[in-house]
Amino acid sequence: MAHPMVVTKAPKPVSALSKTEAGLESGLADYSTQELYRELIGRFHEDPDRDGLLATPSRVEKSMAFLTKGYQQNPTEILRGALFDVDYDEMVIVKDVEMFSLCEHHMLPFWGRVHVAYIPDGKVIGLSKIPRLIDVFARRLQVQERVTRQIADSIQEAIAPRGVGVVIEARHMCMMMRGVEKQQSTTVTSAMVGCFHDQPTRGEFLSLVRQPSSGI
Ligand code: ZN
């Protein structure tokens, strides 16, 4: 049985919608995000007017806006002012950066650690910018393979180093809570650019990643 729309506003006729709006879902562009979450709660067979759920649409809206704010951030802007000329040509490695993202297939979290390395060719990135760069791509609807690649490509584009390596080790709620229900499996992805395709650079990077953190 179809559940009644909890919201009361009449939807615009499809003809009045722009192509993008109509592409979302005919008529739905007229409802606020909170109204749509309220409707969803009803469709989960819950009572959106129950005390504990009254403010949920507003909380979910804020939370989702935060978790997807990467769409409105530009990696080039984040790195601007944080690129430095340095005479250093050994591997720079930033290990164990926490990452939280949402899988685009189920909109459930996947999270883990990112390891980034590059060999400069005249320019380096301010170290604090690497975690911010990771967040720009992680705070979107993603697949792990794509975040990994985007981080590597944006570093390559920003400072044209001799090479970049990115490894992400993550766990996916969509595998743990549903589907195959595997609790302990970790998904590892890597993206290598330039000299990171070659041994021994790649080998050196991967062995540094495998070393336990020193605890400093
Ligand atoms: Zn998923």
C-alpha cells in the first residue's frame, strides 16, 4: 500500500520545472530537504511526529550538508598559498590520515586511513593541506577507488612532482551491516603516478605504509 505524502505543499507541474529540477524527480524540487526527509521517515513505517524524530529531518539535513560539502570545495583553492619552492628530492610521506566518506551505492559510511607520498620536483605542499585535500574528495558520494585516484591526480596537477602514491585502507558499512555482512574485511586501493609506478619507489612507499606508526 502506498504511504501518503506527509507534506502538504502541492508540487509544481512538471512543465514548470527546469530540466535539472525535472531530472531530480518530477515535482519534488518544490519540497524542502527537510520535508523530503520527513517523507522518507514515514516511508520507513515510522511516525515523523514522534518526539524523538521531530527534529530529525533538520539534523539529517545539516549532517548530510556537512558530509557532502566537498562538492562545493575546490582543491586548487585549498592548495593556493600553500605551495612552496623547496630544494628537496626525497620522498615526502603523510601517513595514517583519517578519512570518512559515504559510498555512492548505498549512502552508507566507509572510513579508514589514507597514506600519501610524493617525490617533489622543486615544489612541496604545506603538510596541513594534505588532510584538507583528502576531505574535499571524501566528503562526497564516492567509491574508494575514485577518492584514491582524485587525491593522487590533484597533487600531481598542483605541484607536478616526479610521482605520487596514494593508498587507502577502509572499511565499508554497506559490507558490514548489510550485504555480505563481513565485519573484518578491509578494502585497500592504491593510485600511483609517475615514478611511483617503478620499483623501488613503489616498494619503498608501500613498506613505509606497512610500518607501524612510531607513536610520536
Ligand atoms: Zn556501498
